[in-house]
Amino acid sequence: MPSDQQLIELIDLTFTHQGKSTPTIDDVNFSLEPGEIVLIAGATGSGKSTLLSCIAGIAPSHTGGKLQGQILYQGKDISEWSVRQRSQHLCILLQNVETQIFTERVWTEFVFGLENWNIPPTQIHQLTDTALEEFGLEAQRNWLIHQLSAGQKQRLLIACLLAIGQPVMLLDEPLAYLDAKGVKILLQLLKTRAQRGQSVIIVEHRLDLVAEICDRSYCFQNTKLINLHKPPTPPCLPTPPCPPCPPTPLTSTLLCTHKLSWGGYPLFPDLQVQAGETILLKGDNGCGKTTLLKLLSGLMKPTTGKIEILGRDMNKRSVVQIAKDVGFVLQNPNHQLFADSVRAEIQQLRVSKAVADSLLEKLNLGDRANDHPQALSQGQKRRLALGAVLARQPKICLLDEIMVGQDPHSLSLMLNVLDNFTQEGGALIFTSHIPLPAEVLKIRIVEL
Amino acid sequence: MLMFSPVKPENRILTQINPLLKIVTCITILSVALLLHKIEALIILVVPLLVLLLISVRIKVQVFGYAAIALLLFIIISTWLRDFQTSVISTLRLLCVILPTPLLAGTTSPSDLVRALQASHLPNFIVLSLMLIWRFLPIIQQEAQRIIEANWLRGVEIARQPKQWFSGLFIPLIFRIVAYADDVTVGLETRGYDPQAPRSNSQPLRWRLGDTIFVVSAAVLVAVVGSLEWII
């Protein structure tokens, strides 16, 4: 929708994080018009989220650091506006949805946001019903939020944020945990909103999905925001840096499950996993993928059924005993990082420095080896958590949505490391909504 | 996994009671307990609290086990320091002080608490602080559980390795707490919360029959306890 007035204008915007001497984003000039959808791409940690934080006012007021340049909203300088003031006009979806959810039930989460904006009670019920219907969350209306999967939480939060209809939406990886249905709903909704005059700045790694709806595309390269003029092409995955080892013959059965069930989920499909195999658990948000991984790791005990690992019954074994053979990289890497440096995280008991350094290089974390794990970006933390698990040389590795937040290069490195793991006789069982070419890891898909 | 969580909505007993009423009742029970000296009066006060806890809040058997061991130790130590009767009285008093907390936390949702505090016209910054604390406590409990699970996944049985508590539990937990405090402030602002700004209330609290029954029952309980202590 053409308009003379720019909604957002960034003039010579530079931001330097606290304690850093070089800027994270440098001399950014950018404008956003009503009805536009703009994609911002770039490598992990390149400054995409920082740019959104600057526009939303989170940086520097909450993060510290130094901001130079101007941020204009409808021609007005908003540098002095608080996050809350800005959020009246620009809603922001943060990467970690958990930090934007405050109540205990799905429908009360909608109500919470609407009450904050002092929306009259008569409208609140109507807006809540519309949003629940629009985002396919009617069935979960009275659910406790901790019962939702990561994808459902993301869908809920996006619905909450869009319910008020601010002119600008800043979305940081909104597709990260969404299944195909959720992605389709959201992209269609963004298109509709854009046609009505709302504008979107979207930070995403799933370029193939966003490219079809965006009007303009930018990419962060070496702190600069580069106009791509045409939509970016989806990444090619992976490019093995070394010739692949001969595949391990699929002979020994590592894991076997029989009629597993838990809670209200339907019976899980029986799994038989051989050495060197890669299994992708596929299914809609909330179908029980994470639950199945937790059952396999021993974190949850099945209501019915049996799990055998290396021929031994696991139902009566503790998580610690199972962990000798099974590694699990969790969805949220923050819980899995304990050491005071990135290198120490990998170089655990019985892991040599050479092995640790080699893994760090393979995961593109070599230059961060001496940093604190908590100083890494979410994508880097996921790679580190993977490295820490693989360093212990488990027979089976369970990965829960760890490909989220990885740029094509990092994803390619991650897949290479995983490929090596399976070539050496390990088995992978993972969940991911990011489409991977089936030939990359010789993936066998199991539908849930 | 939470150590205690509300039972299914259809089984709620205390969840529908006005949170302010529950807070006032808890404070009253606590004050009365500190004045009591007779064991039978204290037992009459503790039993309903225990029953309510069992039927309103789902608590892991393991937690009950730990609590029982702690109480037993308390009785042994206080008997050793004073005498058995004083020890029993102190234990019952302690129960009166402790039990209302999980009862209140397990039967009051953050949104109900905010509505109740709003209705009481408390300053907004107090409402915000209490809301954050209310949401903060179960989250920290959840975070601690996730960190313990992450230790198990690394093959570390943290409960049996006190040497690992600092690096394996406390440090990551402190990181999560600090990060949470920062993130939640940002998150609240992005969701439009402002302690100074007017806020609508789509579900104002109303006095219900359940509230009347609750007040009458609490008054009867205090009267019975009072008569046992001071009249009979």
C-alpha cells in the first residue's frame, strides 16, 4: 500500500554492546513504509536481533551499550520513548517466547495483554475469541500454558501481539518452532495485515518460506545492513569439508520401543533404530515429539510400553544410567551449559583438549573458546550444547529443535558434525521443523 | 516438573475463593497460631490446613517424605534442647506457619492475584512486584528442576555429589534468575504493562457464595480453637 509517510526511518544507526569496542551494527540506514513486509537475514550473531531491539527500545535502555543515530516513527524521533511507549505502535516478538508470557492459561494470556492496553471489557472477549479462532487455538482455550508445546506457545504469543493491531510488527524468528500448518497460517495472516496497511520487519533463517511474502530483503554482513534487491535464495545443505567416511553397515539395533504411551497422547509409533541411522520425528505442534524424546532419555517414564537400549530394558533405569548411552540436547540450551568457558563446556572429564578444540572448530566456535557460554547467542549456545553432548560419545543422540536460530553456514557445520557421528556408528533421533534435504543425513522420517 | 501444582480445574475447592480473603485468613491463622499454647488447639488448626492441602494441591510423595523427615529432625532437636511437649507445640506452630504458603500458591493464579490486588486499590508498583514474585517462585522451581535434569543427562547425580552443587546447580540457577529478572521486565513492557497506566479489568472480582462459606468456616475454626485455648 503506497504512502508518502515512512513509518520507521533509521538514520546512521550504530549500536555498540557494553564491553565491546567495535559496533554490532554500524551506520544502518533503513526505512519502512505502510503495508511493507521486509526480511532481515544474516548469520547467527550478525546483529539482526540487535537491530530489532534498538527499534523496540530494548537496546540500550535494558541491555546497556551505546546507541548513535536516529530512530524515527512517522517522522518523530522516538529515541527517548520507553519500550512500553513504543510498543503502542510497534509490537515485538522476542526470540525466547517464554519471557513474554505471564499468565497460566491460554485465554488469560490474551486478556492480560488487552487489559494492559485498557481495552474496554466488552471488546476484550470479542478480540480474544477472534484471535483464538484466527490462530487455531480454540481447542486449547482453557489449557494451562505449560501444557503447550514450544510451537503452540509461539503461535499463542504471536496471536496475543497481533490482537491489538499496531501499525508495525517486529518479529524475531517467528517461524522457529512452527509446524507447516502454523507457518501457513502466519504467513497468510501477515500478508492480509500488510494489505490492510500494517508493516512487518521479520528476522528469519527460514528464507525459503519468507521470501515469497516479503517486499524487500536485507542482510547483515560485517555489521552493515546490505540491501539484497532480490529475495535471498534458500541455503544449500550441507557442503562436507572432507570426503565422507564409508558408511557403517546397519547391523546392530541400538534402540527399540514397543507400544509406548504417556499422558493423553495417542500410542507412539514403535521405533527400531540401527547404528548409523538418523530418525526425524515429524508431526504438528503439540503432537508429542518432545515428550517422546524425554521418554527415550528417561526424563519421563512411559505410562505403558517398553524401551530397550542396546538390548537392555530402560524402564527401571535412572536418567543417569541411561545417559551413559544416550545424549540429549534440549530445546532450551541455557539449562545445559554449566562451565565457565566455552572450551571447558566441551572439555569435560575424559575429553582431551585436542578433541575439544577440534569439535569447537567444527562447530564454528573456535574464536569464542575463552568466552563464557552465557555470552553466546542462542544459536551458538545450541551448537555448544550439541558439542558438549557429542564429546561424551553417546551411542544415541536425541536433538530437540536444535537447528532453530542457525544461519545456513552454521547449520551446514552442525549437519557435518552430526553426519560424522552417524558415520562412526551413532544413531540420531531428532525433531525439526526446518526442512532438511532427506539425503543430507540419510534421514528416515517417523510421523507422529 | 513443579513440586506442587493446582489440581485439575474441575476439582478446585480453594481456587475460586477471593485471593484477598485467602491472604487475610492465612495471616489470621498465623497470628492465632503464635498465641496458642495448648496442643489440642494447635491440632484443630493444623488438621484442616493439612486436609485442604491434600485435596487442593497436588504434591509429590517425595516432597511429603522430605517434609516428614525435616519435621522429625526438628522434633528430635527441639526435644533435646527443651522437652517433648514444647517440641510438639513448636512443630505444630511451625506447620501453621508453613502450610498456608503452598495452599495459597497452589490455589491462586497470578491473574487472580493481580485482579484481587487491583480491587484493593494498592499502589500499582506493589501490584507489579507481587505479581512478578508470584510468577517468579514457580519459575525458579521449574528452572532448578530443568538444571537438575540437565545434570542427570550429563551422567551427574547431583543430589549425591555436593561438590557439584556450586558449579552444576547454583551458578546456572543464578544466571537464569538474573536473566529472568531482566527478560521479564522487558517482556512485561513489550506486552504493554505499565504500573502507572490505567488498566481495564474484564473479570472484576465478585463476592460469591463460596466466599461466604469460606469466611464462616474460617470464623468457626478460629472460634473453636480460641475456646479450646482460653475457655475450656
